[in-house]
Amino acid sequence: MMVRRCSKKPARCSSPDWASLPEELLVLVLRRLILLSDYIRFGAVCKPWHSAADHQKDHRRRELVHKPEVPMLLIPPPAETANYHRRRLYSVTRRKVLNLELRVPYPRKCCGPSHGWLATENEADAGITLLNPFSGKSFRFPKVSLQPAIKPTMRHKFCYENHILKVVLSHDPSLMPNNDFVVAAIFDMHRSLAYIKPGDNKWTYIPPIIMSSLTDAIYHLGKFYVVDVYSGIFSVDISSFSKPRVEVVAPRTPTKANKAYIVKSRGEDLLLVQRFLEWRGNPRRWLTSCFKIFKVLGLGGGSSGTGSSAAASDGQIVERVEIHSLGDDTLFLGDNYSLSVSASDYPGCRPNCIYYTDDCIDDNAFGSRDKGIYCLLDRRFAPHYRVKTEEKHLHMPHPIWIVPTLLP
């Protein structure tokens, strides 16, 4: 019997036409993307995918209001490019540098990333520029004047790198069509507070005699809450008064921390975090030794407890109660707007930990900056972003946390 061989070759499967997927299917995929960086990359695949992502932006923004996005580190560009006007993003949850570069002015020090916006002080006129590196949008504000107590011979030293400690926004400017937001800045040697609204031609200053040595601020329940190195907490109400109304929420304590932060937890409570440093290492430098965390009860209907307390003007009792666990939460602290996220929402994010960076500590060596992960369970430290050898010699501002934002 003769066997005939078939001369026909098997048909090859044609490559799938991913650009022609129905939008309903694309929307289902988009709503399952956890990280905002994945959402941004999804929209960069092709025009139909970009269109689907664009239509879902409002839905995604509403989600982010209730579930903060995990921050990323804004790091220098590759050493071989020497493009000091570009920065990259490092994902601590994925432990990798993203294939995305942002345009950020250099050599300006960026401070207080809030809602994805950076604040930089202009070297030419000492004015403040508020920049969203994801959209390219910006706002310009007049300079924050140095206090008269600072001698002219000291102005140069503190003018740029140390003049502005932190900038905090009341709202995300991208979500405020009428620019109805407030910018608050902690500044100069006294570490006092000033604020301004878009359209104003000057800042409003809170005299240092009222509160000084401030280290952090947050906008919460219609007020700015600020904390100083002795963990004293103040509220600043600028909503319905010709002059700002400042009240002591919690008095100063005898313990002085190297830095204190105030963070909004996932509930309505605020967290007070103390950071302590010690002189150690090789070469020797200031490094974080431990953190202490207190829950501030009474501002948003929190439960009662025992601890240091103060009576607010409306009769509320505000208490600072030390806690030793964050549970599923993770804190991100540094020059940024202090942030708390739920670790279970983001694979790779370590729960019950503090991710921290250096913030205004006198150390000019980029490679030796104080940064890492502090685990509250065993009180141990671990690294997150490791600086490459060739990057250690770059004269670049230190890495800071920034929350990715959607383009308008």
C-alpha cells in the first residue's frame, strides 16, 4: 500500500489583535490593576488601550481618595546619562527601577511631595514652584521670607537646601478645578509655619512665638495639624477667620525626638511618630536607631485610652497613646507628606513596618543617606533601595517618596 504524504503545511496561527479587544474587556482588566504604575503603562500600549484607560480615570481617582496609592522613590537618572533634569522611579514593592523617567528641575531640592506634587525653591528669586512631574503642570508662588532673627551672613547657608523643610497641600490641585487648595510650608531656622492660596501675592505667617521647631504637618478634618520636636501638636484653622486660629491639641512632652511625624491612619485617628538617631556606622554618621508610635485619640471620634492628654477648646480630650504594632498598615516617612497604606492591598509591601528616607539631615554624601525599613515586630532594620557605586558620587538631592498620579 502506498502512503501519500500531504504537501500542505499546517496553518500558522495568526498573532492576536490586542488593539481590537472590546472596551468592556479592557475595563475589566483596568479595574483589577492594583498599582497605579501598571495603570499608566496599560494606557501606553496603544491608542485603544489609552482611550479605555482615559475613560476610567475618574473612577480610578475616586478609588484613590479612599485607598492611597503606595509611594515610590524618586531617584537620580543613570550615571552614564548625566541628565540632571530627569529622575526615575523605584518601586519598593517590586524592588526594581521602572522604565519611566520624569522631568524634574535640577539642582533644586524637592521637598514635601504631597498628592504627587513636588515643591522646589527657585534659586533665582527664592520663589516656590509647585510641580506635578507626571502631568507637567505647575504653580508659582512668591518666596517665603526669612525671619528677621536670621543674620544676613547666615542667609546663604539656609537659603536653598535648608530654608524650606516641608510643603504640604490641603487638597490635590488636580482635583480642584477652581484651584481651591492651600499650600502650607515649614521653613527657616525657627521651623515655623506659613501658608498661601493660589492667587495670593504673599504668604501668611504664624509667628514663631506661637509655635516653632516644627517638623511635620498634615491637613485633616478641615485643619492643618502640625507637630514639633517635643511631640507637641497644634491645629491651625484658616477656614473662616480673618487671622489663622491656632490651638494646642496636645502639649509638648519632656522627650525631644530628632524628628516627629504626624500621619493619618486608615481610620479617622492621627498617628504621632517619633524618630531617634544615633552617631554610628563606618564612616560614622547620624543613623536612625528606633521609632516610637502614638495614636492621637479624640480628634475624629477615636476610642478612649490612657496616656498623655490635653483638653481641646470644644471640650474634647485628646490623648497620645503609645502603640507597638501597626497591624496590616505600613508607614512611609521622610521629606514627603507622611502616608499610611494597607499592606494587604499591595503585594510586596511589608505590613507593620516603617519605610523611611533621610530628611534634612546634614550629610552631603548621596550614597550614605539614612534610609531603610524598620520592622516593629522584631525592631530590626532592612534596606530597600540600594545605591549603585557609580551613583554615590553624583551630586544629587537624596531620594524622596512620591505618589504616582494620573494625568489629567
